[in-house]
Amino acid sequence: MRDDLSKIETTTSSLEKIFPDAQDFLPLFGTDYVEFYVGNAKQAAHFYKTALGFQSLAYAGLETGVTDRTSYVVVQD
């Protein structure tokens, strides 16, 4: 399997601009975090951990004194 991955080539594509003078108004070089608002935070966190390999980092909810919401922080290395 590793041999197959070593043969992957990087490709880039360039799209023709609709407006030739258009500039990138928001150049992003990375992502610090993404925040999701969901109906069931526990279920969403479980999905990200089991399906996508994230790990739990922090939790806020009734047990920690936050009564109006529940938050899970998950990270992926």
C-alpha cells in the first residue's frame, strides 16, 4: 500500500477568472479551527472521532458549570 502512495503525483488546476482583475480577497494559508453548531454535540463528536480519527481534547457542559450549551473540542494530528 505504501508503494502505491509514493507514486502519487501532485497536480494543480487553474481556473479562468470571470473578471480578469479579480484578486483573492481572503488568502488562507491554513485553518486554526472550525466550529459547528449541531443539535446533538455528543453524537457529532462521536462521529468525528470514530469516522475521521479525531481525538477528544476538551468538554464543556453541565458537569463543568456551563448550563446553556454543550461543547466538545476534538483535534486531529
